[in-house]
Amino acid sequence: MSEVNSPGSGGRSKVTVDDYHAAARPLVEPSAWDYIDGGSGDEATLRENLAGYRHYRLRPRVLVDVSRCDMRTTLLGSPVALPIAVAPTAFHGLVTPEAELACARAAGEVGALMVVSTFATTRLEDIARVARGPLWMQLYVFRDRAVSEDLVKRAEAAGYQALVVTVDAPVQARRARDLRNTFALPPGLAPANFAEGPADGSSTELAHRVAGRIDPAFTWDDLAWLGSLTRLPIVLKGILTSEDAARAAELGVAGIVVSNHGGRQLDGAVTALDALPEVVSAVAGRCEVLIDGGVRRGSDAMVALALGARAVLVGRPVLWGMAVSGAEGARDVLSILGAELETAMALCGRPDLASVDASLLRPAPWRTASGIAGDGILPG
């Protein structure tokens, strides 16, 4: 994959995801920026998501033919050009008028999977019409099950290929930045997938009212009901323990996204990267395992792949790209991450994804010395 640099803001090319972070910040309204960039509580988990990838060192092998590195894979049977997908994030209209349409176009151009949020600011059918790559639909289960049932049927009819059920948000965490800012959607912006209009005419009232209807009583016993609604495979997003991973696999889910909601739910929760090995071990190949949270470099993606993830999902960086230059910026963010992954694979002597395994990693020296991880090469 060749890297495509966008001129972006101020005419400067962006060569890393962090370049987009810096360029996007002054372009986004401050309270919207805090909504996108912030986490819950003291934001400890948000910070640790980023730091976790520094806990590993790579063990490169040499004299391997890396004249071509193949990043192609499949996700629940759908071919993709790279193991980097777009995570579901709400309200893309906060960063660009093109909203989710820009993201869908960008993902299609690089051959990446996109997961569309229930709280998109564009109707799921309109996103599907412009998409050129595979789409999965993220789903919250609402107290009024008919609302969720309608979303499921619409997604299946529109050609989405899986349902990604968020399971780590039975209630919304306290997010200090949003509370201090009294965060509200701007006039004219609203969750587009709901037919009801706001009682007071404001999009903010609608967003809060719909979010408040997420069902905190949704349990494992309800997965059978959900499965009865659709032929689409079900993925559970927000699993962090071997116990829950094993139960999900036993119930026949097609996939798991190891995730702590980008540090936006339980502050102090284990990072997704630290949870990944136990989840992979618990499912024992019975379902596909993906991960999100904290990926900012292609080498981060390779660490997650080496620990057993089939793909990584990125959320905030794609929003930064869209804030700078719409679909072009989102495409460039995904291209940068893909180019970095391809380079890391070549420099580590790993010409395809099948060769990216746990033998590639060693715990960072400080991590081993502190007793956080054992000595030597990680087990396969």
C-alpha cells in the first residue's frame, strides 16, 4: 500500500496520524473536540490505551524475501485489503458536513471495513449506497425492542454484513469534559436513524432521549432473541475477560471486539491490548477476535495482530482526518496506518499476516523488570 499525503490544513503534508490530531484540533468546535477526544473519569484508561502498545518490543527477522508484503485478509468472510478497519463512532457530522458518507467513501477507497454507528448523523441506507467496501452495523439494544428490531431489519435489507452489538454500555459513564461543557449537538445535527423528532425541536434533546433508552437489562439470555431477528452474524463489542469471551464463543457469536470503549466507559478498566491474549486463548479459534483502542501507528496494529487479533479498529484518528479534509483526510489516515504496517512487516521479516505471530514480540525491558510480564519470548 502506498502512502497518500493530503495537503490538509495549512498546505502541509501529514505523514503520521499525530499530524492529523494536531491539525484537526483548531478546526473542531471546542466542546465537540472534547466529546471526541475525551474519556470517562480521570481518563486513566484513555491514556493507558495509548501507552499499552509501548509495553512490547519487536523481534525482527532478517534475510527474508519481503519484496512484497501481503496485508490482505478476510473479516467474517469479507475480503479486505488490510487488517485495519473503521470503528463505530457517533455523530460524524460534528467534524465534516459530509459526515458518515465521507468515511464510507474513504474506507472503500483503501479496501477497509467500516462499522457504522447506531448514532450516525446519516441514515444507514444512505451510507450503504455510497460504500464500496464491507459494512457492519453497530447496534445498541433499546428498552423498546421494536426500535432495535427495526434497525436490524433495515441494516440487513441495506446490505450490511454483520451486527456489532455494544455490550459495555448498559449505562453511560460520567465524562467530565462533556459534563463541564454541557455538551450538546449543534442545531440541525441529530441521530439520523430514528424516525421520531425531538419533542422540543432540538437535536440535542433527541440524542439524549434516544441514548437514555438503551436497555440496561439486556443480558446473555437475550442473544437468542437477537439472533432470531436476522441471518447476519453477530459480533459482541466490549469484551475484556476470558470468562465473557468463552461464554460468547459457546453461544455461537461470530466475533468479538476486545474494547474498553476507547476509555469512554469504565475508567480504570483493563486495556484492550492487555485483555487480548486471554480473550484469544478463551475463544480458541471458535470466533474471530478484533480489537480497538489506542492504535496510532501501523506498528501498533502489528503488535495487536501478533497477540492474536484478526484486525484492529480505529475511531478517533479517522475523525481527525475528516475534520482536516473530509473523505480525503480519512482515506489518508487509513493509508498512513496501512503504509506503516506494511513497512513494519517488511522490517520484521514478516511478508504476510500469517507470519505475524507471538514470536515477533518481547515485553519491554522495564515491563519485565517490574514483574508485569514474564521474561523471554511470548508464548504462541
